Amino acid sequence: MVLLDYIVNLSIFSLLISTPLVIRSFINYKPIKHVHFWAGIYGGVVAIILIMLAIHEQGYTYDIRYAPVILMFAYLGPLAGIITGAFALLARLLSSGHWDTAFIGWAVLMIGFTTISYYVKRITPLKKSFILFGAYVIIYIITVPIAFNVLRDNPLFHFQYIVFVMLGVILGVLLIESYVKLHRLNNRLSDMYKMVEASEFKYRLIAENTSDLIMVMDKEHALTYFSPSHEVVLGYQCCELEEARLCTFIHPNDVELFRSTLAGMFENKESKAIEFRLRHKNGEYIEFESRCKPVKGQNDEIENIVIISRDISERKKAEEILLQSEKLSIVGELAAGVAHEIRNPLTTIKGFIQLFRKENGVDEINDLILSELGRIETITSEMLTLGKPQAVQLHRTNLRELVENTLELLSPQAHMENIQFELYVEESPFFITGEKNQLKQVLLNVLKNAIESMPEGGDIHINLQKGAEAECVLSVKDEGCGIPEELLPRLGEPFYSLKEKGTGLGLMICNKIIKQHHGTITYHSQAQQGTLVEIKLPLLS
């Protein structure tokens, strides 16, 4: 029966300790005001319940009411311990006799526990618990069996009582320490979870809002992850990219380079940079610069490759424009120098030929030489125009009148070639800021090219109309032999011409003049389908 009483007491004591700990774990860990006071009150209630479950033997009762007192002193300090002890003393005095023994023993324990708590306040509560229990054993032996002569001849009774209290203290310490450790572990896990969540949010924020393409590819070249930017940059939906292989989107001419680069990465385990073209959903290819970084897995083997790609189409265009500008600058300087050196001896030769012709009469050979010398003069003039910076004075110009005057100037040549000009102009004023002679030179070059492309005659359609806001569009459409589409990007390059005796400087000068007028000139053509030249210039506000 005594063993059963022990088990019941210890079980209820365990329940009373664990209940507030469990409740505390389900609420936010916010500081409780006057926690020592309220904990002491609860400890006193626990002590009262334990006294109600006291074991009666040989006219005396014994319980484990001092187990919660020891725990309160160890974990919450003297205030909580004294309050718990006061409740325990009051319940003890009301439940049985021997008041003097109970009161004196209680007073000695409170003084002893308070003194010990002051000297051991810097050590852990776990160690405090065992030190306080040791002090309790010493004080109990001195006061109860020796000083008060309570069952001095029955040491087994006292031993059972001390073991009973010891089991209560050990059980309480185990429950509290396990709760504290779990609480700390939970806090650490919560902090780690918050850090991981915050880190994941930042990475997701970057991945979902960057214009770069972020891909993760496995050994089989299958995409296991792709950033949402793929939908914006390439136009594909998520479902179209899932389980797809990257090589299916790469330009056929770049596939071999891409595969060899990846093979080298798997072998050398080093990051590499590569440029390749990816197909947009509309069919066009976009140039990308990619940084490929291998990711090692188990056994130091490469399991995935992270590819971060950036659209460099605009950069390529800028580099091409810069290169073209440098070419133009060099060609201009070279052309000016060559033209200047040629003109001096050319003037001398031409003068002697004309003098020889005057003295010896008209000669077919002399006429041919003079004709070719005139052509050389024309070329050198164009070269000087290209290379010599000219101060352009812009004036208010009526583009419609300029077009009509140019067509009137070329009409005799057009009639000789059986070519008709078809002019269409919207009923609207077309005033621009420009230099008449330079713009006329552009129109002459474009119209002469159109005439020369139609050896069998035909119609040339000239349209002048308003384009976008504050812009006019002048288009010249011929019915000539046309230009292969793949050669269109080279039009305007220095010394590149499709004509047998062309110098390639005419369109180059046209591009330069239109650019100086803040306009654009574009060419549209296909073989045997004629050519369309569109010139866009800003209207005068």
C-alpha cells in the first residue's frame, strides 16, 4: 500500500508540474508580470494538494511538500520559494498536530534555503536543486530525529521519507529541464525557420523580378528549374518549359559549342562563360551571355549546372554601331587625305589633256580620258564630302517643295530611261529644320539608284505623308531588280556597292546626312521585287 501511495503522489506531482509547462508551450512566450509571485502561489497550491495526499504511518504523516519548495528556490529564487513554503506550512498546521515541530523545521529550512540561494545564485538551477536537497537532508536529520526525537529508533521511516522527497525533486527537475531544453531548441528552430524563410523570400524576390534568365540543368540537359523571367524574355509559358531540354531552344549553329562547353564543365568542374542564341516563341533568336556554374553533390560529382543568362542584343547593337562609327571615322580621314593628294596631280593631268585636245583637235581617246578624269573628280569630291566636317546651317525647309524641285531636276534623265515619277503628297504642310543642299543630295542619290536599277523603264512611286507624332515619312519605291534580303544590312558600309562602277560612298553619305538631321533611313527589298527606301524626319513644331 505504501508503494502505491508513493506512485499516486509522484504521478499527481508530475501532472501538477507538467500542466503549466504544457500550457505555456501553447501560448506566446511573452514575459509575465510578477512571475515569481504567481509561481509561488501555484507552488503553494501544489504543496497543499500534496499534503492532502500525505501518507500516515505510526501516528505521523509524511509527504513531499518540500519538493516544490526546493524547485521554487532553485528555479525562481527565494521569493517564490518562501511563498510556496508558507502555503505548505499553513496546510500542514491545519491538517495535523505537532505544530512546534512543523514550524521550527519550516523556519530553519527557509533560512537555510534563502542563505544558500544567495551564495549559489550564479550556478545553474539544476545544480541548485541538488545542493538545496542536500541541505534539506542535513537540516531534516538534525531537527526531526535528533532535536525533536521523532522516531529516532526507526531510521527506515526517515530513510523512506527522504527518498520520497528525493524522487519528487528528481522528477520535477527532469520535467522542468526537459521543458527548458525543448523550449530553447524550439526557439532555435523558429529562428532558423525565420532566417530560412527570409532568405527564401529574398531569393524568390530576386529570381521572380530579375530580367536575367536563371536555369538549373541536370546531367541529361533537362531543366529542373527556370526563373519566371523566361516567360517575359522568351515568351513561353511555364507548362511549355517544364521537362524541356535547353538544346531544343538553342540556335542550331550554337548547339555543338554549348554541348562541348558543358562537357568540359563536367570534366574540369570549373565555371565558364558562353554566348549563345535562344529562340523566342515568335521564332526570332536572342543573343545571351551566360555564366555557367557547376554544383557538386555527393562524392564530389557534378550533379547540376546553374546557368544565369543575360540578354546582350542591345549591347551587341551598340558595339556594332560603335564599330561602324569608328570605321566611318577612319574611312573619312583616309578619304579626305587620299582625295586631297589625288586632286593636285589630277588637275595637272586634266589641264594638259585639254591643252593637247585644243592643239590637235577632237579625238575619241582624249574624250574618253577626259570623261574618266571627270569621274575621278566626282569620286574625290564625294570622298572630301565624307571626310571633311562641314558646318551645317539648318533652316526652315518645305520638304514638299524640295521633293518637287528634285524630281523636276531628274525628269529629263528619267524620260530618257523611260521612267515615270508618281508623286503622292498628303494635303498637309511638311516643314522641317534642315539644310536644303544636303537633303537634295540625299534625294538625288536615292532617286538615281532607283533609276539605275530599272534599265527597262517603269514607275517610281514617291510618297510623302505624316508618320508618328511630329514626324514625316518620305518613301521611294522602284520596280527594279531589288536587293537580296541578306545583303540589306551591309548597305551604307564604306566602299560596298552592288553596282559595277559604284564606290559605296553614296549611301554612306546619305546615312550621315540623315543622321545629322535627327532622322532615320531604312531599306526594304527582295530580289526581283524592287526596293523601298523610307526616310523619316522630325517635323518642325
